Amino acid sequence: MEYVFLLLNILTIIICGFFLNIDINIYEKLLIIISIIFQIIVILCMLFKINSIIKHIDKIFVITIVLGILIIKNYYLNFFILILLFITLLTRYYFNRCLFFCKENNYIKDIRADLCFYILFAIYLIKLLNIS
């Protein structure tokens, strides 16, 4: 499970780096840069076994996704976030937990978080359909 999380973070950094090179507005670039910084922090925390920080970065993930609703206008970037939300929901059900808490032994799955991700997924889907 930890390797899946590490692989997803590395892949996301690569794709986010690609988005920095396309024509997007300054707010979208700033949000991507912040996202990349926190993904690098997660990778470093995983490599150095600092689990206490990883557990708190999940809130930043949700905040960036919510800010993206207001900031992101680019079709491809919205599509990428939709894919991220789909992968998030898929991994939450496959592993029966949030991957940010992969080292937590006494983790209790929060159904409200799943509902939040479904709502965000629906919002991004509607937003994506309105952009095209």
C-alpha cells in the first residue's frame, strides 16, 4: 500500500510539472507549485518514516482540491483533478482506508470523507462538462 502511495505521488509530481509548462494563469500555477511542494514533503516523510506529518497533509490535499474549484479554468487541469479524485475514491475502497493513513494501525474509515470526495468528484465533473 505504501508503494502505491509513493508511486501515485511521484506520478502526480511529473504530471503537475507538465502543467507548469502549458499556458495556464498565475493562480493555477501557484496552486500547482504548492501541490508539488506538499507532494515532495509526503515523499520525503515516507522515505524517512515521519508518519506524523503525512497524517496532516491530507487536509491540505482537500483544501487544494476545493480551491481548484474556484481557481482552475483549464480543461486539462480540471480533467487531471477529476482523475485524481477518481483514483482517491478507488484507493479508499480498495485499501479500505485513506492512503495518507497507510501506517496507522487503529485507523477508522470516515464515511463523511468519502461523501466529500464524491461531492467534489461530481462538482469537477459538472465543471468539466461546462468547460467543453
